[in-house]
Amino acid sequence: MARVPAEQRRLDFIEAAVRVIAEQGIAGATTRKIAEAADAPLATLHYCFHTKEQLFFAVFEHMSSDILAGQSEAFGGRGDLAVTAARIVRTTMEWSTHHPNYSRVQFDLLLWGLRRGSEDDKWAERVYEVFTNPYVDILRDSVGPNDDPGLVEPLARVVLSVIDGLTLQWVSNPDNGRLQGDVELACAMISTYVSASRGAAQSVAAQVRATASWSSLAECPWLTGEGPAAMIVLIIWSSHLINLESCPFPWSNPMRPVRVVIYGAGTMGLLATRLLTEKGVQIVGAIARSAAKRGVDLGTLSGLDPLGVKIDTNAERVLTSVRPDVVMLATQSFIPEIYDQMAMCIEAGANVLTISEETFFPWNTSPTLTAQLDRLAKARGVTVTGGGHQDSFWIHQVAALMGASHRIDSVKGYATWNADEYGADVITTKHVGETLEAFENGTADADAPPTYGRNVLGALAQASSLTPVSWEATVRPVVVDHDRPSQSLGSMLAAGTVIGYSDVDTMRTAEGPVFTFEMAGYVYGPDESDKNVWDIYGEPDLHLENGVVPSYTTTCTQWVNRVPDVINAAPGVVTIDQMPPLSYRALPLQRYVHDGMLT
């Protein structure tokens, strides 16, 4: 018997599943019948698809890829969003009429997934994204100079809703002549709306929220009339019912947005502001220490449109008046410096997510204060967590790589970051601009704060169930041999002055492995970039290198992506090693919060 390539065999099973479901319904689509229809052994089907859910999901993936295959010219229209949206509808509906079994079966499969309560509770949502994500990419490439880029994602969802509604009507009454007229009417309405939106300030999403809800749709006079308006509303509404659990419209998820206060309106807080707003978070307050920022709109200071959130220097007033779910704290680096700030947030009933480096794993550097915060947070039922760049790059990636080892003798890490990117408050802590003599005097202080490496290595030991028994730390200055500009300081650093330093930490463990981590923070030259390199020596030797790492950006992206986790976590001080690995957040952040956590 000739060997069938794996990809062809997968396609055979997909097409067989569609035929069986079209003929016998979901109930009759057993894996045995599907294998028989594909003229293949049952064991081969289970090799290609471990579960029936995987096979059924592959049906949607095949539909999407087949619709898009070879259609780059048909979807063309760069610079004309309206034309491209209309062409997506026409091309997809043409495909649907040529593949009637797929058109019918897709509704059976989606309803099966919703009713079954599959182990993957986001199955229907992922099905929806199989179609919307490519549409978003196509539409984004077609945005013209007069188009609002913010229209792309809601337009993609509406386009898919129109397609679903048209398809449902066609499979119920396969009148191709009527379908053609309905398609052209739908395209004209979409095109008219896109054209009109070029002069409108309100986005599609805002207009939908303003004109549609469960009650207002039921009372809408359009639904009792006839003609084009009634037809298009019914199309979108019927599709919405099908996609109820997966459609990311406001009414598909009754959970309210996450409420956040930005505590520290510096470089990191302002970048996080943009990222949070793009993930559907409601920023309800902003706190800064600088009197010059008092009364300034946080959105304006972040380079966004005004958010209606005025920066205040009175933290207690903000926290008690707005009652946030999470405070994003970005002020200082060490627990003694921010203890009172965190305690105030906890007393206000807010979870605290901070990029304070020591808070990443503070138990071995500030155990007394950490224990006090832990007791206070547990009493108030909230969580305190430190996150940021270290989260993935220094802990979870490294801990996962260690898990691939049979024996570890030593672990060595080396990371660099550009101190000039983090603002004047940070750069002054790196002794930038000092003479070598002043640096040596300043770092000889026995009461110097702990190095960040000790927190990182402590977290790695905790994540790997290792017991630290001794610590060593050294500091190495980084001296520039030629004049170098500093953007944060607004001045030139003369040759021979300190532009930063390296902390080198060594941790020995009772179980044997020795850990060394060198972190260099200094003012970069024009050809330098961030590094993150780790080597594990043992059986086998392993190497991890991330290439050029945008530490400035990833500090905030990881900080923001942790928001649902800190809300979901148990009360108390929860260090990153106790958190799950980071996840990409494609949807508004409240969609990842457990039921009942946002009341």
C-alpha cells in the first residue's frame, strides 16, 4: 500500500468529517465512521488528531486557509479599506457557495463546541479568531491615509458577522440569485459606513455600544420592518447569536473592565498606560510624586488622547476615592523605599503589581518587611507581586531550560540594559557621571541595598526546589573611554567617567549547583543593544540567548500581561516563581480573570 503523506492524510480526515457530519449530523460523526469515510485505519486518525475536538477545529482552520489561498489579488485594495472589506465578503461568499457541505457543517460544529462544554473553554473563541485574525491583517494592510486604523478590528468582526449571517440564510434557502443581491447590498452598506467614518470621530465599536444592547435591539423598530435596514440588522443579529460565546463584543462578556491606578507617572508608567488602554483596562487614577505633573491628564502625558484621568500627588486620596482592582506601582527599586506605598494600596483593598526589582523575590533580602506585607495582604484578601523584564527572560525561560537537564553543575547568566532608557530617577542610582574614585567610595558602603541578582537567583532556586547556602556579590564599574551623550541627563558624559556598573552575584546551593548572574546597566553607545545569555553546564550543556532584547519594552509588556494573574492569585506576597508562565493576551484583560474576581 502506497504511503500517504501526513498532510494529505490530515486533509482526507477533515473532508471525511465534513461529509459524515453533513450526511448524519454531529451525533453520527464517530471517529470510526470518519476513518471509514477517509478509507484509512482508525489508529491513523488518532495519530493525526488526538481528539475529536482537534479534528473539528482543523475543519475551521482548513476553511480559513482555503478561502485565503491564492486570493491576495482578490483582497487587494491597499489604501481603500472600504473596497477591501467588500471584497472579503464577496470572495468568502463565493467560496461558501462552492463548498455547501462546509457552509452547513460549520454551524453544527460551532454549536457542538458551545453546548458540549469542552475541556478547552476557549474553543469557540479560538474558532472565531481563525477567521477574524486574517481579516484584521488584510484590512490593516489596506488602511489609507484618510482611514482610522482603530476601525480595523471592529470592522473585521462586523465583516465576519455579515458573512455568517449571509451564509446562514443561504444554507436555509440556497437561492443564489437572491444571495447575490444580498451580498451586494451588504457590501454597499459596509462601504458606505467606512466612507462615512472617515469624517466621524466615533468608532464602529462606540456606535455599536451606543445603539445596541440586549434590550435596545429587542425594541429596535428596524426589526419589525422590511427592506435593507431590517435585512442587515437581522444578518448581524443572527450571526451574533451563533457566535455568542466567542464574539468579543461588550455584551458577550458581562464582566466589567479591570480598574487600574498608575502609581508612578514616569517612563514606565506612561508606556504601561498605552498598553493597558489597548487591552481594555479602565485606568481610574494616576499618582505621581512630581508637583509639575499634578493636574495633567494621564493620556496627554502618555502621548494619547485625553483619558479624563488627572494626575494627583495625594496617593491616599486617589486610592480611597476610585477603589482600583490593581495598582501598577513604578516608583523605586527596593522594599524599604516603597513599603509605605504598597501598604497604603493594600489597605485600600487593591492588588499591587510592581516593577520594583527587589519585590521580584524579596524573601532573602527584606524578609521582615516582606512578611509584614504578606500578613497585611492576606488580611485584606489581595495580592502583591513583582514583575517586569525578569519574569520571562530571567526566571521562566531559565527555569524551563533547567528542567531539560539531567545534572546541573553550574548556571551562568549575563544580561545588559540601557540605563539611559529608564529616565533620570533610575540613571542616578547607577552612579552615572561619577569619577571612578567617587564610585568606589559610594559602593564601599556596607549598608548598600541588595543587588537585583540576588532576587533573581533566589527565585530560580525556589522554582527548582534548591536550597541557597551562601552568597557572594561584587560590583564592577563601567567606564567610558570617550565622550558619550546621555538623553536622560541631557548632558555629555566625559571620557573617564562612570556610565554604569555590573553587579555579579554568586549563589551556592546545598544540592550542588552554583549560580552566577552578572547584570550590567549603563548608558549605551549607538551600536549597543540589550543582551540576555544563559549557560547551563552539566548533562547536557545547554545555552539560551535571546539576541537583541528590547528590555525597555518587555518590562512593560510583561508587567501588563501579568494583570489577570495577580487578580487570580491567592492573597499575600506571591513571587513570580509561584505564578504560571506568562501568556499572550489577545483580548481585553478582564477576559482572563476568573469568574467572581471582579465584582
